[in-house]
Amino acid sequence: EVQLVESGGGLVQAGGSLRLSCAASLFSFEDYAIGWFRQVPGKEREAVSCVSSSDGARHYLDSVKGRFTISRDNTKNTVSLQMNNLKPEDTAAYYCVVAPIWESSAYGCYGRRRDVEVWGRGALVTVSS
């Protein structure tokens, strides 16, 4: 069974940092683009960041550029999102996602394979002002 399990969410004051991690039980993890969506109740989900299978191309939501950094370790089947200088508007549930959508022109993160779509259960990030 393919699974993505997020960890590292929590409560932090504005200006603080958190690191989200995602552990994947996915055969050929290194062949897939992977990234993070976030969603606030009542609002549309938005793509925060993604990284290509080769750990090359990356995409960031404009509002997180310069503050968030995505990285992957293909030897450990993990992807991380380092979030610095957090703002109250970053409060959301963050989901680790493997999906072909990352290869759209909007994001530009590519994989050698694109036959899987799987979402993690989410990690809650709360930033207080």
C-alpha cells in the first residue's frame, strides 16, 4: 500500500520556524515528483512547493518564496519543507502529495513516472500573531 505520512506540524509564534517531513512508502520514490499542498477550512487548497524526481527543479508559491525550502532524500524516501519566518497566514493543514499535477505548466516539477496519485493525511501548522 502506498502511503505518505507527514510529521513536524505544531504551534509556533510569528517569525518562528517549523520543519515538516514526509515519509513515503512508495516503490521507486526517486522516480516521482513530490510536493506540498495546504488548505484552510472554507478556502481552496493551494500548492505550496514541489520538487522534481531528480531533486532538480523546484516550485514555490509566491507568498512563501525566500521563507520555505523543499528538499528530498531519495535514499530515505523522504521530503521535507523547512518553513522560516512563519506568518499567521501560513496557518493551514499541510499535505504531502505525489501526483501528476506537479508536471503541469503551473508548477514544472517532473518525474520519470506519473502513474500514482497519493495524499498524506496532513499536518496542522498554526502560527500565532
